[in-house]
Amino acid sequence: MAHVFLSELKTTLNNCIDELDEIHFMFCKNPASDFTRNRKLSFRNYIQLMLQMQSKSVSNEILDFYEHTLQAPSKSAFTQQRYKLQPEGWNFLFHSFVERCRTLSDNLYNGYRLLACDGSDVNIARNPSDERTFIHEGTKGYNAIHINALYDITNKTYCDFIVQGKKKLHERAALNTMVDHYTDSVPAILMADRGYESFNTFAHLIRKDIKFVIRMKDINSNGILSTYDLPDSEFDTCIRTTLTRRHTKETLGNPNTYTILQPYTDFDFLDDHCSYYDIEFRIVRIRLDNGTYICIATNLPEEDFPLEELKKLYRMRWSEETSFRELKYTIGLINWHSSKYEGILQEINARMILYNFCELVTAHAVVKTSENVKHVYKINFATAVNICKAYLKYGGDETETMLLIQRHLTPVRANRKYPINLRPKRNRDFMYRAA
């Protein structure tokens, strides 16, 4: 009953907007006056307009939203309205929508929620005075932000994100913050690449009772494993150690028991009241077909997650890489309508919400093909996004909308011999037409 799900999903989004509207004063710069007067651009219309923005100028986006009528507010009025609501309000809307969607549709993997953590850079308007985002490179330099995100693999949606200036980038710290804020009661497995290898990250995950599968640098590199006596072959072993910053006869004389952290090494659970911290996790070293090795750190039990299962899990994290591409180019995250950092945060939240909405709709669309076909087919996501935007704007019959989405398919070409080389696209902005 895909059309029923579509109707319920739209109702859920509208309910989240209504909830934010009721408490918007909590997130406004001037709670006593913001969004209190009856204006052309109401609070609800402002949210809907932000969600439906595409790649046009602000003026044309407003005209399209109001169907080119005299009811359309001016660009100045829109700019004034949008900066009344702080980014925290948009973040509340994003998380509220994520939580409510799980009551409609929630796919798990053997009872676990599969999370992937990764990040991606996005260029923004050039501003050399912004120390957070400006990169001194080339003759002019450029500004960029880094989006750190938690991606729900089985549901193909984003469940949390943190934005950092690329100049002040710290991916592990961002992950630790998202882990500390994680509140889902469903058991979770988090997967990440070598950039997240850290005792600090492992400790945050273990304390939160989140399982993890994180790739580590090999034993012959300068990573954590280089300090341990491990065989130069495949293995599956457990590391138990006590972390400390103390340089004493006991810690220095027992390297198999103690791991001494350097002063510059981040670890949030060692302080004046705690000098020793016990940690335990499993290390699996896997030989690949090309003769090289990869090492994976995990706290999953060996009896339930043997070597082959860990390989399968780690490969599944690749879906977040493709989701970033769709978020940037299909949803339009590179099309900014603001030069202000605050406005950029608003648009990121809006694009994340729209992405989740479209992915959930696409996941419930039924792919119907004839038996004798050359390829397996899937829903064309780019076309589905356009249809979803039109549905959010104009409404319409849910059955017809889902049939229209199901009509537009694209072949799945697995194991492509000559993969398509996508060229990175720069951000598109409208700085001469936006605030």
C-alpha cells in the first residue's frame, strides 16, 4: 500500500512542522515578536518554501512557490523571515521528522540498526575573513564546510549530522558528539573508515553500548596496532589494555598491560579523578584477493559475527558514499541561497529533510518489470525527487503519484567493467541575489 504510506509520510512531515510552529519562539532571535504578525510569508509557508527550493534565484523560487501571483512576498521579506528562526529550530525539525518516520517504516539488520559515519566537503561562498571555512590554497583560496553524518544504511536516510568549517575540521570529535547524543533504543552497529580510528572513539561507543566495525591502519603502519605484538598474517584476536597518561615504573615496565597515551592524544575519560581506563575490543585482520591486508576493530561477538559476516557489514557502508552524491547533486545541496553561515545551516537541514522524505518514498515504490529483461531495474531517484517536490507543493492523488514514480526506472549495472568517472562540480550560488 505505497500510496497509503505516501499520505502518512506527508502527514508526518506536516505534523512536525506544526509542532515546530507551536514552539517556534524557543528558537527565534526575538521570541516576543518574531512570527507573531499576520504576513504574506507565514511560518508554515517559510518552512515549505525552504524545503522546496531548487537551483533558481531567491526571487524566482518565491514566484514559483506562490505560482506567480501577487500574493508572493518580496525577496527582502523572505530574507527577513528566514533569519528570525535560528538553525537550532531547523535541527529540531530534522530530528523530529527522523524519529516520527521510524514509526512508519523501520528496516533493521538482524535486529540491529546499521549506521555508517562519514563526511563530505561542500564549497560555499568565498569569504576570506571566515577563519572556520577559508582555505588558503591557490591564488585566491576558497571557503568550504565539512558535513559529518550518521547514515541509516537499511533505511537509506540520515539520522544525524554535524557541520564543521573545513579549516576547523575534526571528524572524530564530530562522531563522538553524535554518539553521545544518540538516543535510539534499538541496538546499533556503527561502521566507519580508518579516519575514525581512535581509543577515544572506541570508548565513546562502548560507553553508549553501540557496536562498531571500524577499519584501522595495518600493523605495519603508524596506527594503534603498530604498538602491539601481532602476527603478520590473518588473525582474530582480542586486545585488552589499560589506558593512562602516567609514566611510572609500573606503566613503562608492562607494555602488554598498559598503553600510555601522549599528551596530544585526545581521550575524554582520563582526568585528575581517573588516571586509568580499561578498554577491550576485537581486532580482525583480513587478507584480500590482491594479497593486501585490512584490519578491523569491533566489539561484536565472534560467535554471532564471524569473519565473513564482518566483511559483509563493512562493504555495506559504501552506500553512504553514494548518498552524499545524491544529496549534493540530485537534492541540490550545492545550490546555496545564502552567503551567511547561519543561512547555510538552515539549507543543509532543509535538504536533509527533503532527502529523507524522497528516499522513504522511493523505498516504498514497487519496481515492476517483465521477466525477460537484460538488467535489474530500480527507481530513478532524480526523477522521483522532482515528483516528490511537486507532490509536496501541489498535493494530488497519492496513487497516481506513486504510479508515476514507479514508471521511471533506471538499470542497475553491477560490476561495471568501465565505471563512469564523475567530475566534481563546484557549488552554485546566487550571492548577487541572496542575503
